[in-house]
Amino acid sequence: MIRPTPRLEIHTDRIAENLHAIVGQCTEHGVQVAAVTKVLGAHPALLAALPNTGVSMVADSRLTNLERVAAADLGLPTLLLRPPAPRTAARTVQVADASLNSSLVTMQALSEAAEMVGIRHGVIVMVDVGDLREGVWPDHVVDLVSQTSHLPGLDILGLGTNLACYGGVIPTADKMELLVDLRDEASRVTGLPLELISGGNSANLPLMVSGQMPAQINQLRIGEAAILGRNTLDRSAWPGTRQDTVELVTEVVELERKPSIPQGERGQDAFGQTVKFVDRGVRLRAICDLGRQDVAPEDLTPVDPGHIVLGASSDHLIIDVTDGDITLRVGSEIRLRPTYGGLLTASTCADVWKTSADER
Ligand SMILES: *Cc1c(COP(=O)(O)O)cnc(C)c1O
């Protein structure tokens, strides 16, 4: 079978290796791993990597993705990774065992929805320790937990926080200690055990392995470090993981020798930008069937070290292939590695075919 382009090839076995390595590192520090699947839309080729790695939960930011997780029947509890919209309460308690929350009204709606169907919904109360995304400010946490502790349809599992996402704030020991102190205080006031402390995402791993993360932090929610093998503080390779886990494959639709500088009077490009060009002389240029609609060219690194991604318009990705390893023709495939942001847009783009790398 000729496989379509553009396509995203997911190496299930390699991601499983990464998860296994990270779960090992986390276990040494008493930390459970919630595997975060959103960047690949909980694709079955990713979900197939989860069994036997030791992850304790599957977490995703979208209910539609969690429905895919439910269909895969992994036997793992599910976590909705963002505060649900109140009007989705009924659906949330159906598809997610637990969710991240910061608003009383939403938790009231979740409690009612859970009671209606005779189940209990788990809640992690989110605390904003400085990144300015979701979570209540520390001075309001104990109040909020007290107010929610009576809601009959909910199990308040504990507290959580998220850093390095919106504000780029680095997880540090003092941020984590603040979270632990708040848990202890909320637990004292409400009498709830609040056993779970979900300390953050991939960006917490450096703090954890340094031994400086408080021992009470017992869960991390891990996406990028496992799926792309990256330390998300600086994008270096994360120890023990591999980076060749997903590839974006595109097809050459034109292959021509052209100068590297546009010829003629110049104005703006299709996106209102005035682009600077590097003069490398006459070069062999491949136009590929991928564009900004699918992924930003800045988010792509060619697998062939001789290839240079020059840029893209909506539907044409232009690559300088002069120094490439193999001889290309129109119809040849070119492979690229996406960043996390690139992977997110490509995997959520309807025109990009998502597949297991082993599928033929
Ligand atoms: C996306 C997300 C994660 C995972 O982040 P990574 O950097 O991919 O590990 C964890 N927690 C929350 C709340 C998220 O939205």
C-alpha cells in the first residue's frame, strides 16, 4: 500500500521505552506518572505505548481525547487536565475519573452531575504558585477546599500546580514547599487526607532528579519528556530517553534549481512579513506537500542533516536539499522532526494522516 502524505509516524515502541525510563526515575523519588496524551490527540498508536510502563493515570486536556482513551480500554484511571467548562459537567464525570479544578461553581456542577449518575468524581484543586495560568492564588486555597469538602459527589484527592507553561516560571523547591504547606493546612482545617500532590509537568523532572523536590510531591503529569524525550526547560535531550519518536513525512511535489534570493521588486509575503533571504547561490529546492496550515516551518528539523528548511506558505514547504544524503525526485519522501508545538498543530490537523510507524 502507498501510504499517504503528509503523515505523522508514531513510534509506539520508542515512546514506551521513554515512558518506562521516566517512570523508573520517578519511582525512585516516590512519584507516580500521569501520562499526558494531548499532543497526539490520544491517538491509538500513542495509547498502545502505555500498558506495562508503570504509568498510573492517563491525562488529557480534551474530553474528545479522553473518549478515545476510554475506547482503548487501558484499565487506567483518566484525568481531565484542565478546569472543565461548567456546562460540560455531565460529560466530564462520564469520561474522566478526575479533573483539575479551581472554581467552586464548576465543582458544584461536577458534584451534582456525579450524584445524578451515582458515581463520585475526583478533584485536584489547582493552585497558582506563580505561572499565572490555572489555579487559585495561595491565599484562597484553604477556603476553596473547605467550601468543596462538603460536596457529596466529589472526592477531593489533593492539590496540584502547573508551572513553565504560560509564565515560563521554573519549578523550584520553594514553589513545591508552598504547595505542600498549603496541602497540610487545608488538610488540617478540613480533616481530609488530600493525599495527592500533583507537582507539575515535564519541567519538574530536573528538580526531581536533583533530589530537591519535597518528598511529599507524589505525582507528575508527563507529556513532552516522554513523547519527544526533551527536558522542557531548555529542550535538551532528557537522560534515558530517545528523540526519534515521531516523524512528519512529506512528499516532494517540485524539485528545481533556483537562486536563493527572490528576483524582482519585493513587498510583503502572503503573511504580511518582509522576509530576509540568505544568498547561498543557485540551490536545489524541493517544494513539499505541507504548509503553515499543518505546521509552522520553524517547528521542523529535517532528519537529513544536509537539508535546510527555508520556509513555507499555507500549502508549500520549501526545503534546500542540495546537500542532502540521497538523490530525490518528485514523489520522494522527506522526513522531519517536529517540536512539541509543531507536533500539536500537525497532529490536530485533519489533513495530516496519523499512523503507527510500524503500520504498512
Ligand atoms: C499539558 C499539560 C501537562 C503536560 O505537560 P508536558 O510539558 O508535556 O509534560 C501537564 N499538566 C497540565 C495541566 C497540562 O496542561
